[in-house]
Amino acid sequence: MTVLRTGELAVAAGVNTQTLRYYERRGLLAEPQRSLGGHLCIRSNRSRCCG
């Protein structure tokens, strides 16, 4: 898995960070795994599904 910050995933998906958080709250995105430092652990192709 690739470790991304929320902002990095947002840029890759073409949305802002608040949009990603909204998608998570609404259940449109599965709850992501997080590293010990709190960073998102995302499969590299997941960003293609957002936005």
C-alpha cells in the first residue's frame, strides 16, 4: 500500500480535503487504514475512484 496524506490523495483525485472527509463521513469511501502517524494507507489505484 501507498502511504498518503489526505491532501496528497485529494490532489490525486482532483478534489479538496474536505470533500474526501465528507465522502468518508457519508460512507461513500470505505474507512481507510491509517499508519501509526495517522496518515492514510491507500491502495495506489483507489485515488482513481474518488471525485
